[in-house]
Amino acid sequence: MLKRQQLSYLFYTLVLISIACTSQGGKDLEAYIRDKSHPLATATDLDALIEKAGQRRVVLLGEASHGTHEYYIWRDSISRRLIAEKDFRFIAVEGDFASLYELNRYVKNMDGAAASAREVLENLDRWPRWMWGNEEIVGLAEWLRAYNDQRPQEQKVGFYGMDVYDEWRSKDVLLAYLERHQPELFSQVKDYYSCFATYHGDSWAYAQSVQRGLPACDQQAQRVVALLEESGDAFAEVPDFEYFYVLQNAYVKANAEKFYRKSITRRDASSWNARVTHMHETVNRLLDLYGDNARGIVWAHNTHVGDARYTDMQGNNSKNIGQLSREHHGPENVFSVGFTTYKGRVLAGSSWESRMQNMRVASAQKNSVEHLMQKTGNRSFYLIFDEEDRRNEDFIQPMGHRAIGVVFNPANEPRQYVPTIVPLRYDAFIFFYETRILNAL
């Protein structure tokens, strides 16, 4: 069998083969998948997946869209079992840190917490609100609160946003905290952040100004991070989670500056990689926060959790959390689960910041992984990949794999497939024949 890295280098050679090659073996591959599949109807059907994933340090749970009910409730079911049965300590999601930290306060019943998960989520004000402001997350958060109420504070499970967005809120809450508790640091940090004052909370305006030749604020944002890291003694009397909160808000601002600036000034993968590196490093900081041998769960899109080296992303050196996690922790310590559907409905916007719409997801195109999975005749099931799958010549051919974002135009759906070597990109894969929309608040 070829080594994974060799297969990565051969990816484009395989892509040049007609996609029709994905059906080589035809019914044999369908039968092979059918024989290896685990039916999925209730949480108890997850036993095999929980046993396998529960041995890893990081479990990455994907989704093929940001607006599908089934992805959320089954990630919920997996997460509850990993927490209750395998002692996983936190969930990190593809969401804003500062806003979602209020949900972390609630599930841990910390000082200043809201009265309910619904109260926190109804106050989210950044588009797309439905992505975390939905009934499915309310249910998970209330379960976490009840679970945590039976545990001492130091053993409570956390819920965190790990993305670079909402960076101005991170700046504001950091300054507010320092003004109350660390006035000397507050003065220095405020002075550094004054570089951003003329942009009034608009990171795109900032990036465009840098493109036109105005000074960048990257050094000032990084100096805030360095200052807070060097001032650890000033936080010696506060709990570790509080110092983490302070530092993480500074990381968000610094890494968002990099993300937006490179989005405008560079025409390569550096902006994307800045964002995914921030998310990956956030997960690692959470593992450090929770102590030796801590284990965590990540919720993010398939494009983030499935190893980029086994997609066409590697052609322009785009990385993701799946790749970075395997490289950092070792593939034996990471378990990545992809999710997908053959057809259904999805919540999305037709453009950035447009209104939420209930959109149709068409039946998957031929020669896609979704089309192959529905040909097995099973409506919902999962696969756990092993070395046999990664030696199967038919199965390691590249196939189109559906990817829908928060912006979606059903007319463009045929172009929204990522060429993928499925058994190498993921450690497990969950398929639904038909899915429905999230229950937005």
C-alpha cells in the first residue's frame, strides 16, 4: 500500500483520470460499502464509532453545510457520549469566541452567566445567526449545563468558539476586562489598539487601506499578545480559565488582522491558512488549559475537518484543521468524521449577510460520493475506515464530495463538490439519504 504522503502527491494524477473511474467495480464497490456500513437510527447505534473515536485525543466532527438539522443532532449525540463515557472535556466550534464564551459561562454556571442557553443564543447578533442560534444548540447547551451541575467546577465541560471572526468584540471585551482588573496593562493595550481606531469596527476597510499603502497594525496587535504572555505574573491570582479568556481574545484580534489583511493583499492560500491555523492552535490551547491527557471535540465544516491533503485543496497549499491535527498530534490521536447527504433542504443565504432562506439541496450528481452512498439502498449509516478500505483501489479514487457554505445558490450546486479520496480524508463517514433544515431561533 502506498503511504499517505505518497498518495497525497499522486492526487492530481488520480484527478486526471475521468471521474467515471470512481465507479470502477460498480456494484462491487456498492456491495463493499453496504457490507461495511453501520445502520444509524438511534444513539445506541453509535457504539462502534464511540469506541473507536473515544481512544483519540481530538475528535473532529464535520458537516457538509452550516444549516442542516441532521448534522447538528448527530454531532450532539456523538459529543454527549464522548463526554459522558470517554471523559472528553470541551467542544470547540467554528464560531465566534467572545460571543460564544457567554454560552461557556452558562453551561459551567460561572459568575455573570445568563439565565438560559436560549437567552445567550438569542443575543447573537453577527450573521449568520442561525449557525449557532438554533434549537439544536439550545438542546445541547442545556444538556451540558445539567451534566456540569453534577460536577465540581474544575471538571466541568466547556463550549468555545474557535474562529477569528467577531474580532472587534474580542478587542472590546479584552479592554473592558483590563480596565477593571489590570489598569497598567489596559493603558498599554489601549495604546497599541489605537492603530485600529479610524476603522470603526470594519476589518475590510482596514485591509483595503493597507492595500492602498497605509500602515498595517499587525505589529501592534502582536505586541498585545506578547505583552499579555509576558505578564503572566500579573494574573497569578486569577483562575487559569480567566487568563485563557484574556489571552484568547488577544489572539483573535491579532490573527483576524492577519486573515483580513492577507485576504486583500495576497492572492494565495495564506489568508485561508491564517484562519485555520488560528482554529487549530485554539484547540491546542484548550487541550493545554484542561491539563495533561485532556481530550476535546471540534465541530466544523467538512472542508476544515477532513484532511486537506486528500482533496484538491493541497494543489494551492491550502491546509485545514484535519491536516494540521494529524501532523501535530499524529494520525493515531485524531479521529475525523465527515457528514453528507444525498438530497434535502438547507438554511443558507444567497449572498453574504443576506436573509436566511430555506433552500433545496438537489439530488447529488453522478460520480459523487453522495451518489455512490445512496446506491447502497441504506438511508442513513456510517462507515469507519480501516486499512482494507485504504487498499481498495476503487475506493481510493477521487470522487466529488458536496460542500455547501453559509452562502448558497442552488443553481451553482453542481460546482460545489470537492474532489476527495474519502477513506484517506476521514476516519469515519456518516451518510443521510435526505436531510432537513436547522430549527433557527
